[in-house]
Amino acid sequence: MNNLSNRIWITKRCRTITEKRLKSKSCISEILIIYYSFLLVVVSIYGLAFPNDHTSMLNMLLALGSIAVLIISVVISGRKYAERALEMRICYTDLDLIYEKCLKAENNNEDNQLLEIHESYSRILRSIENHSDYDYLSLRYAHRNDIKFTQSKLSCSEILFYYYSKGWRRGVIALLFMFPYFCYKILTLL
């Protein structure tokens, strides 16, 4: 039971990482929806101002783009990134409160108090979704050189997986922003 404070601290830190990741997803999602909506408006205005032989194809693509933005907006709003981030914040602040109590109880060898804290810890964990394995890996990576950090050191494969995951996530975001440009280039070839 004397490593309960360590478990609480690790969970608390993972939840802060999860909150940051969810807030980032929320922000990027909102920016992407605004970006795509803005591009659709600009292309619509351009099509009205400068009609040409490809106007019917352009109108069809604008309709498809508008439907895609609507569907993506609904899907993203269903993911509730901002609300989940707020729940994570509440969770890690609650964990912070019991962490301080746990340190005192461990220092004073108060087993009954530790049992109560463990029950509180379990209750808090049951009240919210768990953090992802990536969030835990991010915590371990962030503390890889911290000699006080009690978790096992990262293996080479875990470090590679961390960089792969981080790169993959950033690559997808970059592709989403560059997708309209690729579409434009393809359409100019037709």
C-alpha cells in the first residue's frame, strides 16, 4: 500500500497529458472545420464571379465538400473533446487532493487512512474514462531522465513507438490541412 502515492501521482500526470491532448484535438478540429468552410465559401464566390466550362463540376464538388464538412462537424462534435478535457482536469485536481493526503498518511503509517484514500482513488478512476497507452508512454518519455521517476526505463522499441506515434499524429494533421491543395492540383490536371 505504500506505493499508493506513486500510483496516484502517475495517474494524475497521465490525466494532465490526456487533458492537453484532448484540448489540442478540440482546437485542431475547430480550426479544420473553419478552414474547410472558409475554402468552400471562397471557391463558391470564385465560381459565381468567374463562371467557365467547369462550373457544373465545380458545383458538384462544392456540394460534396459541404456535405463532407457537415458530416465531419457532426462526428467531431460527438467526440466531445472539450468536455472530456474538462472531465480530465476535474479528475486530476481531485487526484491532487488525495495525493497530498496520501503522502501524509504514508509518512505517518496510517493504514486506515490509506484504505480510505485507496477507496477514493478507485472511485475517482471509475467516474471517468481511462487515459490512453500513448498518454502513459508520453509521461514515461517526459520523465525518461528523471532519477526520481519510479517507472521502468523506456526500451528502444518504446522510444521508437513514441516517435512513430507522435509523427503519425502530426502527419495526419498536416495532410488534412494540405488536402485542399492536393485536390486543386488534381483538378487542374483534368
